[in-house]
Amino acid sequence: MYRIGNGIDFHKLEINPERPLVLGGILCESEFALVGHSDADIILHAICDAVLGALALGDIGQYFPDTDPNLKNIDSKKILSQCLELMNKRGFQFVNVDCTVIGERPKIAPLKNQITNSLSALLSLPADCVSVKATTTEKMGALGRQEGIGTFCTILLERRS
């Protein structure tokens, strides 16, 4: 039995030397940071939503509301870990993960291998089953004006035998 899930996340972008930029579980050297209640790792958030969606378990906000002060600045790896626990309890495992980061900056190409390797380790998947790519909006809209970035993620799960 297979399940497909889609996830999407967007966060505002700011210049903030006090806040790290975290993408796909790695700290990225950048003058930019993402604004959010958690560490705002849009890639891990989109993967979490894709897992929850594939399992028909709702969305990340139901489990980790941004109104909960106990979750302020939570490491998104902890959020992912809990979503993976839900997946494992239901007997599923990843087949592959495909993520697209959308925005003008920061440039993802120099970070692609690090992000891929991080996701491979976090998801217990071979690197050739993890796709990380990027695109821009050709300077259209809020993302084109460099006000934020987003991520779309599609996953395929299969029931363990």
C-alpha cells in the first residue's frame, strides 16, 4: 500500500544576525533568517505536513500550534521526529522525498548537497531518494520581492512488509 503526501510552507525573510537560517536541518551561513515561532525550517515543516497529509492526520499546526509558548524557537528536527514516530506507528516508511524551495534568496545551489545529506540522514533514506531543488518566481509577488521563501514537498510512503 502506498500513500502520497504534499506539504507546503512559507516564512518571511529578514536580515537578523541574532537568528540563524535553518534549512533542511542545517545551519546556513547567511545574513538572512526566517521569521517564525519555531526555528522556521521551511523544508522540514513541508516534509512534516506531507507526512501528516499522506497519513490523513491533519497538519503541522494541529500538533505544533504557533500559539504554544512552550514551542517558541523549537528545533524543527524535534517536530520532524514526532511526525516520523506517527508514521512508524502506522507501519509506513519513505520511498522518496522531493522538495522545491521557492525564492530569490538565499541561493540554494551552494547548499543543495548539505541539505540533501541532512535530509537523507534525518529520514533514513539513501541520498538518491532525496531531491532538493530550487526555483524563483521570476521576481513576481512577495517571494519575487525577496520578502520570504517557501517550500513545496511531495513524498511517497509505503507500508512496511
